[in-house]
Amino acid sequence: MDIDSIARTILLELRARVEAGGEGGMYGDRGRALHDIDALLANPSTDQVKYLLLPTANLQELSMECGWGREFNELATKLEGVLDIA
């Protein structure tokens, strides 16, 4: 299933959060998060979105370390709903 325009918009918002946030730390890596999101934007895959949003995955850890964990959870919930992958 291809990512539709709503899902793409959410991924772009996640990417913007990553770019605006800190580098991360022990568990979250900003460079890896940007790479993962860019790969999804270039080659959409609902399976890969699932891995991106997993609890304790890099993106969630990064969001928590950089102070936008609540926003990550809201965006992840929206993206899962749009793609019906909850």
C-alpha cells in the first residue's frame, strides 16, 4: 500500500520535528531518524512505517530525549490511523 498525501504530510511533520530537535543521545539518533523518514518518503511502505513508529524504536526515543514525545505520539497515532496499521 502506498502512502497517501495525508500520510506523507504527517511524515514531513515528523521530519521537521527531528530537524528542529536535538541530536539525541544514548537511545535516539537524529541522523538515523532523518535517514529512515527520507527513505520512507522516497519509497513508501506501510511495513516500514510500522517499524519507524514502534515503541522504543529510534524515532520515539529521539522524541522523548528531545522533549517532543507527546507530539510524536500524536503524530504516530494519526499516521497509524490514516494507514490502518494500528
